Amino acid sequence: MEEKILAELQSLKQLTLLAAKSVLTFEDAVTLTGLSRSSLYKKTSRKEVPHYRQGKLLYFDKKELEAWMRENKVATVSEIQSEALSYCATNQNY
């Protein structure tokens, strides 16, 4: 029980520190994105995710990483319906 509480406290400490950072280490980026270490490393090697390299170390700009995570938004049904109505209203063929 005590070990579980200590693990939770360590997790909270890590998340609190992560919130205050603007430049993230590789491990911070893994935590923020929820990707596995190997998946994130593959994405950096394929240049699919914005990152910086200092020697062998990888760094990430938190805002760039968050923007990358939001790139492929899936439209809601109401957004699609609104777009369809707008298209029909502006492209009437009489």
C-alpha cells in the first residue's frame, strides 16, 4: 500500500514538473504524448514529429509538440453538417 502511494506521489511530481517546462526531454515527451519510447523514437527518426537534437540528446518544444498532437482533428457531426449547409447555400446552381 505504501509503495503504491509513493508511486502515485512520484507520478504527480513528474506531471507537475512537466507542466512548468517549455523544453522537454525525450522522457518528458513520452509522458506528454502517451506514446511508447520506441514509437516516439521512430517518429523522430522519420522526422514526423517536431524535435531538436543536441548531440545524441533529443529535445522537444512543448507548444510545438502539443500543436503536432492536435494536427489531425476529426470534425464533429455538427461541424460537418454546418459546413455542408454553408456549401449548399453558396454553391446553388440555378
